[in-house]
Amino acid sequence: MDELDWLAKRFEDERPRLRAVAYRILGSLGEAEDAVQEAWLRLGRSDSARIENLGGWLTTVVGRVCLDMLRTRASRREEPLEVRPVEPAPADGPARAAGHPEDPQAEAVLADSVGAAMLVVLDKLTPAERLAFVLHDLFAVPFEDIAVITERTPASARQLASRARRRVRGAETVPRTDLGRQRRIVNAFLSAARGGDFEALLEVLDPDVVARSDNGMAGALSAVRGAALVARQAATFAQFAQSAQVALVGGSMGVVARVDGRFRVMLFTIEQDRITQVSVVMAPAEVARLDILVPA
């Protein structure tokens, strides 16, 4: 095996972890793949014989690439437009955080709780805060290494992670128990719509439910009020419902489907275990503004 083959094998061994790091930082599978590929290109241009810790070196490179991508996104006010599934970390993925001046057990629980809702919260952080939090709290990267990536002192890197941790803890996210309840109700709605089951739809709809649709045009809304009318309309969505998936949309449970190559999104307001509002978003520009995550 020559040096290039050996290097390629080592890189492939590191790829799952690097991809997990990049995805947690960027929140986009496509961008994460781009960041990992850029790390491979930079490795090819480097003197690998002088790299003592290949895993650490690659993590630093991926971190730098991701930070640049986050900063570019922020400067252009861009958001990732893809519908991105939440993937479990690889078996050797996020290590539990250790050595925090605060409660280590609480930090470990926080680090292990990454999922769709967490990614929504991470989107609220600055690029440097997000990188510091993900690398240290989720992957146990030392602050000395994070300082190199962010071009700050280790103390400053520690402050970034601490500030991000406080913001994550204080974020007004939907409780997991509430998300589970929402998901059950949305699943019941989908199941009834797929089967055209009028009576089952009435069971999950509030008597005064309102359904709105933009009909594929931004700003052009039509509305239907009342459980019977909405149930009859929902029963006609059987084809839409067949390809639909329950998704986290802006922190709440909704539905996303791809019809004729275009995404359509259904948003729900749920009160006392009944659906009180349904909003169907089809206009591409409006769909692109939504933060959509498909839980595993």
C-alpha cells in the first residue's frame, strides 16, 4: 500500500466522525459533505508526514471550513434550503463533555440530546458560538484547539461555549413530551387522510378548525372553516398524504411532501389534543423560508 492509499484509508476511517461534526455545526447534510470533501483536498495539499495527530488535524480543518461557511451564510443572510433528516451520530461520535466548571452530568445530558429541536436552537447562535459549543460540548474538543480555529485565546473560546450553553438552556423550545403528543396527533391526521376516513379526521379536528392554503402563490390565501368542511378537503389530500412525512417545522410538528418535484408543507396548531389550524404552504419562496427537519 503506497502513502496515498494509506492516507485515503485513514481519511475514510475518520469520515463518519468528521461528517457528524460538520453536520452538527452546519445543520445541512449537503454542506457537511462539502466541508468534509474540502478537508480531504487540503490534506492532499499538505505534508502528511508532519501531521502527528491526523484525527485532530482533520477536525481542526473541518471546523475552520464550517466556520467560514457559517460566516458566509450569515453575511448573505442565507439559510440551508434542503429538507434534511436528522442522523444519529456514528458509534464513536459525540463524546460526553468533561471538565466543565458547571455540573458535568447536566452537561453530558445536554450534549447527548442533539436532535431536530436542538438544531433549531443552534441556528440562533453566532457562528463562533455554535462551533465552540458543538466541538467542545458534543465532541470533547479541547478549548486550546477551538481557540486555533476561531483565532481567539482558549479563555475566549471557553466563554463562547459557555455563552452558547446558556442560550441553549434558556431557549424556548417545545418540550419533548409536547413534541411526542404533537407527532401522535399529526400521524393520526395523516393516517386518516391517507385512508379518506372522514370520521377519523373529525376525531382529531377541532369543531372550529380553520384550514388555509396559499395555492402555490405567495400571498394568495384561501380558507375553509369547520371540522366537516376541513375533513372533506383533507380526504382529497390522499395522494399528497401518501408521500408525506411528519417533520419538525420551526420547532413544531408538521408534514412535508414532494409532489411533482416541489415541496409542499402542512403546518398545524394543536390545542387540547385537537388540530385548531392547518396551513398548507406550496409557494416555493415561502417553503424556502421554513426551517424544516425530518426526524429520524
